[in-house]
Amino acid sequence: MGRKMVLNVNEIDYSLEIEDNEILLDTIREKIGLKGTKYGCGTGECGACTVLIDGAPVNSCIYLAIRAEGKKIITVEGLKNGETLHPLQQSFIDNAAVQCGYCAPGMLMSAKALLDVNPNPTEKEIREGIDGNICRCSGYVKIVKAIDEAAKKMANTDEGSENNR
Amino acid sequence: MNILLPKFECIKPNNEKELFDLMYKYTGRKVGILAGGTDLLPTINAGKLTIDYMIDISSLGLNEIIEKDGAVHIGSMVNFRQLTLNKLIQDKLPALLKAAKTVGAVQTRSLATIGGNICSAVPSCDSAPALIALGAKLLLNSSNGHRIINIEDFFKGPRKNALNSGEILYEIIIPLPNNYSQADFIKYGRRKALTLAKVNGASMLELDNEKKVIACRIALGAVAPTPIRAVKAEDFLIGKEINSEIIDEASKIALSEISPISDIRSSADYRLQMSKVIVKRTLSNVYDLLVKEII
């Protein structure tokens, strides 16, 4: 018997029944049906399940779903603006920053969290910004390049700032 | 894939009275205090801990950082992301800032709290050496009232702390450093992010007008059952003028005060060598900063 509550995911309110011991990752994937957020290690060490909670990047596999009540949750599905991909997503495609792709949603969310507080990061700052995301294909070079290019594009275009929500 | 945590009831007190009523009600039961959950939930998930009740202390207003009466007061529920983005911490407590940045990874820091880090009382606790070097005190609260203790007296052994039954860590109180004092922190791990320290440590020096040491604190972590102060090395430095020979001597004395072990992360011998390096580097960094300021 769960508790009835409303969770706000990607600016949509979902009325749900949530168990006390329920993990947010499961709520997002199984109850809400958004499968972009991945299950990796289940212990908060690989970053595949990263979502933003009130703007902060969080491993949703070690977060109790009941704690998300009243907060704004953004998943990888919430990055695009209508049919337009977020500049980070486009840059990941343009730079082929995706090999198997399993870490990409988490990488994108960490990158988004970084650019939200630091729109012009150095390469070192980008690497620090994704220090909680593991890429088993070890494709870090292209991921870092993709984030760097997206940041530059977003700084230079109106399109970027519109999408940077 | 579902993560199946064993069943428990989660209760969120909204004020101090509700908290202590709950703590009293569940005395002797299997209770977990939920701060950031980055340690607690994986521990439960791994089957290493079973609880019937979880008390979520996030609605008690313990998430503020304020400056008051010459000290910085950090609520125990302040997370490391908050710490690293805070202007007061950035400007006044760079050693703590440095330590906070080494905790876990970006995502861990969004959740993990300074209070949880301290209460878990692991020997490798990253905030501990910086807080010990800065002379931090802890405000512990219970239904019987509060008490304030020095942080180094809080650690009683691996995962053992000085909290009595029904007691909660409320606040970390750090005296503001004056113009003649500085501190520095260094952590060595297997990698930069998401790693526990092989060794971590911090030093604080306060100098007089003649650049002689009038106060000193040296702390090391992951090289004893608890984070510890190297008091003999501190005593040796008092009244002395700092130079590389003196720093070298102090680092050697500090080694006599630690008891590192070999484990999966490091060998005892490597820990011993790195402890010396950390004491030397933090002391000389602090001295360089101070001499620049005094001149």
C-alpha cells in the first residue's frame, strides 16, 4: 500500500502511488514509462541513472521516490524543446560521442547540470563535471569534445539560450 | 530492472519535537536516520543493514550555512554541492572547499550531507581532516538538550561515533580564520573521483608578527581507526619559525602518531609514505599562503 502523491517529471505532473522503499529510477522507468534513464550499477557509482532534481544532478538509483514530491525532476526525455534536440544532444550526435550509448543519457544530464552553473567550462571543468559518469566503451574524448562544442554553440546562438532551460 | 529494497516505513518529522518523540518511540528498534542516503541506501541494498523505520531529517531546517559570532555555522543537512557553491565557504574556508570537492562525484555531492559524512565516522571521511584542522565543533541535540564537542572527540572507531541514543548532529561550527591563519587539505585516492582516500589530511597554521607559529593543527585520515590529530607534531611546531627542515621534522613526528593498515585500497607502507608527503605539502602550502598575506 503506497502513498498517493504527485511527482513532476519534465514539467508534467504524474499522480502516483509510491512505496516508502521505492527507488526513483524504478518510478521513472516502470511507473511513468520513461526508459531513457538507465539502470547501471544500482549503487550510485556509474551515473547511468542521472536525472536532475531541482537542477542538481542526482543518481536516481539511490534516491527514494517519496523524497521527490514537490521537486522538479528532469530526465533525458525532458532535454529537447518540442521536436528540436537540445544543443548537447545534437552535439553528441555530430561528434559521434556515443558508442554503445548506455552512458549517454546520464552523460547528457551531468553535462546539462554543469553548463547550467558554468556555461563556459574549461576542458578540466568538463572532465570534473562528468566525473560521476562511467563510459564502459571509454569514449571520453569525444564526449568531452561534444560538451565543449555544445557550450560554445549555446554561448553564441539565440537558439542555444532558448533551449538552455 | 527493479531495485528491491527490503520494506521499511519512512517517517519525516517536521520539527524538533516530532523528531525527538519519534526517536523516543522507536528506542531499541531498527531505525535508520536518512540524511543524503548515499551511504545508507546502498548499505541497505547490499543487505548489510536491515531497518524497520527510516527517519528522514530533511524537514528540520538543518540545511543553512550562516556566519554568526565569528564562526561559520553549517547545518548537518547541508550537502556537498551546496558547500562547494557557497560564497562564504569559497571565500573563508578554502581547505573545507577543497575537501568537499573530493567527496564522491558530482552526483554524490548533490545528495551527500556533511552531517552524514561525519556521522558515518569512517576513517577515510573526507570532510574530517579539514574540519579537525579548522578547529570545528559539533552541536549535538537531543530531547535532553544540546551539547557541543570538538570534532576530533566525535570519532570513536571505524563507523563508531559519540552520539548517544536519541541524539542527532545538528550543526558544525567552524571559527572563522583570522588574517594570520590558513589551512590546506590534500586527498590521495586511487583515482580523482568516486574513490575513498588512501590517505587524506589537512594542516592549519597561525603565525605571529615574527612569523612564528602560535597555533597549529595537523589532521590525517584513513591511517588510524579514526581521523586523528597529530598532536606531537603540532606541539613541535609551536613557537618555531617555519622552514623546510622544520616541516620535514614535523612530518616525521606525525608518522609516529598514526597506525596505517594494508587493505584493498593501499598498503600500510604506502600510506605511511603518503602521510608524510601530505603533512609536508599542506604545511608548506599554508605557510606560503600566510607569508604572502603578511607581506
